[in-house]
Amino acid sequence: MNRRLVIRPMAHEDIESVSCIEAECFSMPWSAEAYRKVLEDDKCLYLVATLDSNVVGMCGVVNLLGEGDINNVAVTAAERGQGIAFVMLKELIKRGEERGIADFTLEVRVSNQAAIHTYEKLGFVSEGIRPKFYEKPMEDAMIMWRRRM
């Protein structure tokens, strides 16, 4: 069976699905209210990935004076390992560049090798460590940047 992957802007009707993904993937998930706020903020761009109209992933970027702070990259456990995050982030970067973002940054748990590999394939490189950045469990974050040359 061939399923159809679509990457599109997050809408208010996606918030419930996105909140479920957030709770599945993160130990300190954002609230539905936090997502309502970012959808109303012109500096924010959030995308969802759908398979056969079901939301299976999301990611977002905040435009801070031409630098994009990527956050909340997540794919449901059932759909991981299929390249969905890569496709979603590639589209996020493209749309961010169209909005004037030149450089992108993100933090990732140092133990999350699958995510680090995905980010490296997109041109991100490690530029440092934020000690004890994450809680539940406590862990350092790798700071990664994708800079336009």
C-alpha cells in the first residue's frame, strides 16, 4: 500500500493531534495553548506531516531577526525511520529561507543519534554543548547550526 506524505502549514484543527505527538515524544511537552499562540505569531512557522490525512509529525521555526530557531521536531513512534523528519525539515528550511531566514539553529539531546544524523544530512554541524539543557532525564544538548555560506 502506497501512502501519501504531505507537508503543510499547521492549522488550528491540527493542535489536538500535534499535542498528542508532543506528549508521546517529549518528557516536557508543550501545551495546546502554546501551539495556539505560535500559530498566531508572524515570527513563527510550524508545519505538519500527514500520511493519508493523519498528522504524524510536526516541526517549527521562529524567525529571530534572520536566524531561525528550530524547535519541536517530532514524528510519531510508529512512523519513525522513514525519512519523514528529513522531508519535513527540508520544507521548513525552504519556507524559512523564503521568509528571510539565512541561518538555522537547534538543540538536540546528545544521545539522539538518529536526529543528529538527520540534521547533519541537512547541513547542520555541531558548534557546542549546552550542559544540562534537558530535564526528565537530565542531559546535555548539542547546539547545531546550518549557516548559509
